[in-house]
Amino acid sequence: MNIWIAIGVTAVGCYAVKLAGLLVPAGVLERPLVRRLAALLPVALLAALTAQQTFSDGQALAFDARAAGVAAAAVALVLRAPFLVVVGAAVVVTAGVRALGG
């Protein structure tokens, strides 16, 4: 398949999704269930992307330095550390585990 055809199909698909969002009646968007789902969907997608990037090497599950970094970030979050401290803890632990050969 030609790359330009793929790019064109993707662009048309993105435009169609945006157009479909604009065509939804306002009354539907004001329903409590729709509002709650719209609020929770970005969090669920971000969690899924984080899990996929952390525990996958492209072919199978992988528990390596990335998992240790996420665990360190989780501990920092439980301790209510500021965001920069959470990111710093994840970076330091990931680098430390990689430096030790993990």
C-alpha cells in the first residue's frame, strides 16, 4: 500500500471522527453518564498507554527497569510527594536499575 494512500485515509478518518463529535446533539452531551464517561476516559487511556509502554517489549510481557521506575513513582505518589519528586524518583530508580544491569 502506498504511504500517501495510508496518510490520506488516516486524514479522512480523523476528520470524520471530529465531524461526528460536532454532530452529536447537545442534549446527549449533558447526560450524567456521558459526562462521567468523558471525564474518566482520558485517565483510562493514559493508564493503558503507561501500562503498555512499561510492561511490554513489543512481543511479550517484560519486567525490567521501567517497572521499577513506575513502582518508585507509585510509592512517591502514595507519600504525596510533589510531581517533580515523583518524576525524579522514577528516573533515578530506573537509571539505577539499568546501571546495575537490570
